[in-house]
Amino acid sequence: MNRLKRKVIAVVTAMVLATFGLVAVAMPANAAAPCGAGKFVEKIERVPWDDDQFQIVLTPTSEARWHAAFALDPRDAVVEQWHAIQRCVPGLYGALADTIWDQLECHQLNSWIIFPKEDGNWLTGSTYELESWRPTVARWVNGQDLIVTECLNLLGADPAGPFGSPFRPGAVDLHGAWSNIA
């Protein structure tokens, strides 16, 4: 999408948010700041999964979304978020670091796009779920490939296959949906 269209969409987004009211919640003065809190990060949490896998859940600030839409270099927010992740989640090296970076970059650069979902009004969701079991992609991958795979969320736990199961490690089909498919 060219920059002009992106700016127009961002302005419309800002007007919608202003119309419905954007409420900021102040943290009590004596409360400890959540891990990673900063200009572009509200908090970062590490969620363990089966088979020593994990998920990094980054909650972006509204400024991060605004920055993705209007900044001359929107990737500088990705870099700042990446440094916050490295402070909160040690041990991110090699292919693991590459896949976490790819997911983070995809989520942040597309975070300004409005697309109502179950967990909020943003295309990338209200949080960025960065998962250790997602495969790395070729370094020359273009943004469209990341968007088509929903920031690698459609790529399964098995990096050998192009598209694996969307289930997470240890995830349970609580409603029996897969067994009820005719």
C-alpha cells in the first residue's frame, strides 16, 4: 500500500478513536512497572507451552500503533520493542531469534490497521503473540507473505512443512470441532 493511502487510513483511524474516546489508565505510583514497559510497549509476558515451547505476549501502547502509521521510519518501534523483549526473555538467539523478530516486525508494522476481531479492533490483535515454535522464513521474504500467513500464525509447529497445523503445542480441541467435520 502506498504511503498516501496508509496515511489516509491512519487519519480515519485516529478520528474514529477520538470519536469513541480513547481512555488511558494511569498506573499507581507505588506499582512496579511491567516487564518491558516503555514508549512502544505496555508489557511483555512469557507464557510456557508443552515441549519447552513458549509464547511471548507483547501488549503494544497506542503510541506504537500511531507510530506504525505515521512515522517516517516505522521500524524504529520494532527495534525498541525487540530490545525490550530481549531484556524480558533471555536466550533468544539464532533461528529462534529470527522467527520472533519476523513475527514482531509483522505485528508492529501492521498494528495500525483496523480490522475488528474477537480480541479487539486491530488486524494484528490487541496483543502480539510471538511463538517459539513458528518456523523461520527466508531473509528475503516480503511483507505480503507474512500477512498471508497472519504473521506466521498459520505456519505450524513443524518447520519442515509449508503449512502445518494451526494448533499450538499441547493445545486441546475443546469443542471437538475437528472430529465433527463431515
